[in-house]
Amino acid sequence: MRAFLLTLTVLAQSSRLSPRLGAIPVFANSTSRLRTSENQVPSTSRPAISPDPTTSAPWSRTPKFQVPRTSRPSTPIPNILTPRPWPPESLTPRIPWSSTSPAPATPTSRPGTQTTSVPRTTRPGTPAFRTPHTFTPMPGESKEEAKKKAKPKLRVKVRVVKKKKVVIKKKKKLVPTQPSPENQEITQDPEPGCPPLGLESLRVSDEQFQASSSQSYGLGAHRGRLNIQSGLEDGDLFDGAWCPEPEDDRPWLQVDAGRTARFTGVITQGRNSIWRYDWVTSYKVQFSNDTLTWWGTKNRSSGLDEVFPGNSDPDTSVLALFSQPQVARYIRLLPQTWLDGGAACLRLEVLACLLPDPNGLFPREPQLGSSDPLDFRHHNYKAMRQLMKKVNEQCPNITRVYSIGKSYQGLKLYVMEMSDKPGEHELGEPEVRYVAGMHGNEALGRELLLLLMQYLCLEFLRGNPRVTRLLTETRIHLLPSMNPDGYEIAYQRGSELVGWAEGRWTRQYIDLNHNFADLNTPFWEAEDEGLVPHKFPNHHLPLPAYYVMPNATVAPETRAVIDWMQRIPFVLSANLHGGELVVSYPFDMTRTPWEASELTPTPDEPVFRWLSTVYAGTSRAMNDPGRRPCHSEDFSHHGHVINGAEWHSVVGSMNDFSYLHTNCFEITVELSCDKFPHESELPQEWENNKDALITYLEQVRMGISGLVLDKDTEQGIPDAVIAVDGINHDVTTAPGGDYWRMLTPGDYMVTASAEGYHSATKGCRVSFEEGPTPCHFRLSKTPKQRLRELLAAGAKVPPDLRRRLDRLRGRGVRAGGAGR
């Protein structure tokens, strides 16, 4: 390269012009190369460069300066300027040349020289042109040989230009190409993260846990599951973590994946307990295929075993991703440091992808999935709104999307209505609802309702008779997100790690707990609180007494839902939660204020137990005999049904509010142990609850229904009271006079009454046959009511009514005189 540069330098000093700019002087021999006049530099004519590719004219140029002549050396100068082919053929890059024909020879001002043109490639986007060049044959060589020697020199400059041109092309070429097998691992996109192995969702059995030691059975290795909850008593059989013995100086917790897996990370928590504080602050991770040989993850910079940061409190979940995924069957966590004065207690979830088993050595796991073509993924607020719009556009005749209000952050509370006549209440058609997303980190109910609306739309279009009848005879309302603010905050930057989105784990947190006690706080003894007693039209007995707080601050979501519940005559409802596998029914608050749990049934205990059993009996997860309890209680002994107050007392629950303030019967469904399951688990969760969700909606047909009409006008009587003998809970009629009263099969005496009307009583029988029993009433107005209406209308009082009023007045006068 240095020799090449030296050659170019000497050529430049000898007024040797570039092939692109003009003629190149060629010397006769080596001894006469530098012979020039003392004060003059030989001038060469230079061809004109014309944009017209067909024309070129010679031109001469006078140098601007003169170079002093040097004396002729006594010894010959080494022949370093002899024209030679350069670069050599072995180093000449293979650059395609165009087939442009050479231009005609143009004579120059210098005698004895000839000109010719070098083939050039036409540069894209520029006009083609030809440049003439001069050369002089050496003594003893022909013109053809001189041309061959001159061409490589001419091609050098052009080749450099072509190199630049190729480089530019490479920079502009941004279209990705298909990777070759050699660079497949380099060019392919990184593999997505693995889902949870199933410690929290109980897919991993207790037998797959092992530990170096355990303080007790309640703190055994099988209790080291993420988000597991402890019992009320410290040291019982259901504690909230795995804890090693205090004497164990090298504790470890091990999980068997059941087969070879690719591990990508872990999530850790501390101990869940109301009595102690224990958590691990740092730990190492090891892997093995046989539990004999173990290896760990290495720090890339130091090459030492990688130490992962742990927790700083008991409940916050901390995610640790491995720098390199590890393929093994067993994973082991080794606590290094933990809270001073505490124990090395852990709760964890493992992120792993089970690898294929081509040899069939391991038992085949059941496939998690669903055959329904639905959108199985988590939806944030924007995606949820788009999905509801899509369902509405797909089934415009049976769907309607409306909003019941806004959240604190201004997000709308969208409801999907599904009926054969959406937007209107049909006389005699019951209204039912599902509500989910009360807590932002409980996302399974939200996704199940989005899946349910998709399923009902598709099955209605397919002509499914069960779905068609349900939508024809019932008006369904689905509120998938009661707390959109909590979900969005949880989805983006909360403090509890429970979800997966866009290839990364995100933290979920609920910062807004909607409590209906904000407006109506239940107390048994509230005189000292200075609250105003509230009378309920639906209740007579001194069950949990609710009192209105005059200056109570109510969350906008709570107020919107309360108005919605009181505006529409709902008959049946369920609110969907997560974290357990059980169905609870009201009352949710204990009768004794200081009791943490106490059986507190409603007058409609048989109806609520029926409704709860219907859902629990059709849920696949609740009927799995091999499924272990989620946390500290085994609800399978109760058929996964329990009274809410007997489970734990809750003040101001939605169930209690619905029962005491409206005609609606509502239960709480805890859908799964995992509040925020991975997207890959959504198809199985849908299959676990699909039949239960539909069967529960069909229970609205159980009981009696009918119309309460004015005997004279045959118009419906609104707000008429329907009372059942022996059951101290009444319902009222809708604005059109229709009503629904849920009852279990049996014979009942039902009384209908309304202000200004004579009450009427009749017997109604509820059978086991599907469909409500019709039970209609026609009520006659009282004389006073008829008189009020006539006087208000300015009409004359009929004679028969006047005589009846006179007789009534006479009875009153005589009764008063006898009293005196």
C-alpha cells in the first residue's frame, strides 16, 4: 500500500494527470524521463468533459507555476516509474464493467501521441460520458501491448470509484434478508420469556418440592408458592412460606420441573404472616439434571457465581431474570443473606418452558387449551375497548356498548349489553349482570367476561339453541372492569408482580378498593357514631343494620355502580374475583361486630346456597378431586361453597348491598388460586369456567314472575311490594309492573300490595321444571286513592263513591263519640 501511495505521489509531481481528468505522459526510456526545459514544464492537452456523451473536445491548460529543473543525475535512476500493470491480477477486484463502446480517437496537441477512451459504467442517475486518454508506446512494443499496460493503470482509478459506489449501496440496503444456517443464532430474534411453571396455580404438585430442612410441616417446602397465604394461627399446618430450620447454615429450596425445561428466571416473596417478618435479601440459583451434579449461573464480568438481589419486605414480588437461560430438570435456590433477626423464608414462582420429550420418557401432560376461536390474551383499557367495539360490530343486533360513568382518572366504565332487543327493557324479561375487575390485580374475571361476550356472539351467529334462548329470554349486562384505574396502574408500575405483557413481566398493584360501606356502612350499634338510621324497603328484621353517612366520601366508580344497580331492575348477579377456589354468598358481615367469622345467613339462605352450588358444581377447577387447597383452607369439604361472614367478615360488601337495597341476588365467585394467570393459561381457565358462567345465568328462570296490574286500567303498577310468607325479604316491581322473585321449588303464599290499592294474596307453586312460575296480580284501588285521583283530575265524584265515603266518615264519628 505504501508503494502504491509513493507511486501516486511521484506521478503527481511529474504532472501526471488522472485518467479521469486528462492525458498521461509516457516517457521514451528510463534515462530521458526527467528531461525538460529548465524553466518550463511540459504541457499536455486535456480533453474537455462534456455532459453530452457523444461529444468531447480537446483543450490545453497552462500550468499556474513552474518547477525548477534539476540536473541530470550521473547514475541512472531506478526504474520505479516504468508503467506496469497495477494492481496485480490476484489483487484486482472483480468489478463488472459496462459494454460501452470506446469513443473515437481524438488527436492531442502533442505529436506522436494517440487518444482512446476507457470503457466506463454509467453511474445510476447521471448522464453517461466518455473521457479520452493519451498514451505513447514504449520503444520495441506495439500499440496493443501499450494499451494492455495502460489499461490496468486506467482501471485503478475507476475501480476505486466503483468501490465507493459498492459501499454506498451496502449502506442503503436496509431490507432484512433471510438468515443462513451459519448465522442463524446471530441474526434471529431473541426468544420470548417463558411462562410460570405453575407453583402459584398449583400445576406443580407438593411432591415436586424439596428443601434442605423445614421448621414445621406448615412451613414445609410445599408452602413455598408465590402469593400463598397463611392461616390466622402462627405455626399451624397452613403457614405462609417455606422456612428452614434455624440451625441450617446452608439452606436451599428445590423444585422438580418433572422433565427437562429451559429456566429463564424466578420471582420471590417473603413470608406471609401477621406475627413475623421473614424474607431473603440475596440468593444464588443452581441447576441439575440428576440432583447430584449442580451448576450455577455465572456473572459475565467476574465469572463468579451470580448472586441475585432478594426482597425488602414480605409481600412485594421481585423478578430475577437469568443472564443465560439454563436447560435442566431441577432448580435450586440457595439463600445467602436474609433479614437480621429473621429466617430465610421464601415464596417463589419459576419461569420455565418445558422442552419436548421425543423419547416419551415422561408422562404426557394434559393439553391446556380451548377449541373456541377467542382472543386469549390480557387486555389493557385500550385493548378492552377495542375488543368490545369489535364484538358490537360483529353482532350489532344483539349487543350494545354503553358507559355507566367514569373512574377517578376519567376512564369510562364500559358495559356490554347482550339481548335480542338491546337498549330497552322488555316487559317480563329478567335482567342479569356479571361484574369483574373490582380489584386491579385480579385480572382473570376481567378476561373471562371478555371471552364470554365473544363466545355468546359467535354461538348466536352459529345458531346455538342454548345461547339463542338465553339471549332471547334474558337481558345480560357484562361489566369487565369496575376499577380500570387500578388495573392500569397495576399493569404499568405497581408493586405486585403478577402478570406478563409484551414479552416482559409487569408489576400489578391495586390501589383502589371499592367498598360499598363508603356510602352505607353496616354497624350493629352505631349510636355513638352519630349516624342516621336508614330504613330498607326490602327488609324488616334487625339483621346487619346499615346507616347512611351524611358526609361520606364515595369513590366515583362506587357511586356509578350503585346508580346502575338501582336504575336497572337486576334479578341475579355475580362478582368475579381471584385468589381462591370458592363461592361465597351473603351476608358477608358478621352479626357480632367483634367476631372475625360467624355464620350469618339471610332469609333466603336456600336460594343462595342453590345459586352457589350451581356455579361450584359446574366449575371444572372446583370439581377436580386431585386439586390441593390454594392457601390455608380446604373448601372442598364444603363443596366449595361458604357463607361470606363464616369465611371472614367484610364490611360493606357488594353482595350485602345488592340484597338489602335492590331486588338482586348476588354472590362472589373466587375463580382461581392465581389472581393474574399467564396468557398461556387463559384457554384452560376459560374451559374451567365457561359452562359455569352460562349455567349460572340460566338460574334467573328459577322462582316466580309476573305482572301487578291496575284492575281498572290494566296498567302496570310500579314499586308494588311482593312478599312471600315465611321469608322476611320483599322485592318490588319494575316501572312496567313486572317482577321476579327467586325461590327454590315448593309451595308459597305470595302477597302483592301497593300504595292506594287493596292487597291481594294467592298461592304459587315453584316446580323443578325449567322456567319461572307465572304469578300475576290485579289490584283494586282504595276509595281514598280513587278520590285523590278524581280530585286531582277535577272530575265529579260518582254517587257510589260518595256514599261509601259518607259511611266511612259516619263510622269514624261514631267511633270517636264512643271513645269520649
